[in-house]
Amino acid sequence: MGSFRALVEVQLRPGIADPQGATIERALPALGFSGVSGVRAGKAFRLAVEAPDATAAERLVRQLCERLLANPVIEDASVYIEQAVADTTGQGGDVAALWTVAGVRHGGAVE
């Protein structure tokens, strides 16, 4: 079994009204930000997963999306998988620096 980190990004499907994104976009000029458009709000989930390989880790995370993290009727979920590597520096260091991309998987709708 390997250790994997997963990032799940959930966003409303194109054509579904996004009132949160629209509110943010309307507020930007008042805050001094111009030239920004197409704002869409979403959710991000970060998970630690134990699985035999990256494919199995992705499969598990996609099942989580289907059953809990995303509403497949109105939301799309993108899944990204990273595999953990051991800290060989002996320094501890930043955990994020100890992960390398084993394979990036992403997709539109949750299958």
C-alpha cells in the first residue's frame, strides 16, 4: 500500500447559475480590481489516501465524489493524485515539499 494525496475540485457545471461567483465578480471593482471576469465559486477537498497504486487511489476518490463530495447532477469534480515520497533529508522540512506528482488525473463530470 502506498500513501497518496488527493485534491478534489468541485465546481458547478457550465450553465448552472453561480450566485456566489456572480456576487464576488460584482464586488471586485469596488475593491479596486478591474479586468476580472468569469468568476466561478467552487470547493476544494484535500485527502490522504492509502491505496496499492495511483489508479486505485483515484478510483477510491472518485467513489467519494459520487457518494459524498459532489452532486453529479449539477457539479463537476476534478481529481488530482500525488504519491508520497520519503523524507531523505533528515530535516523534516515542509510536508508539501516531500510529495512528487506520480500522475495527474482529472476529468469533467464524476463518472
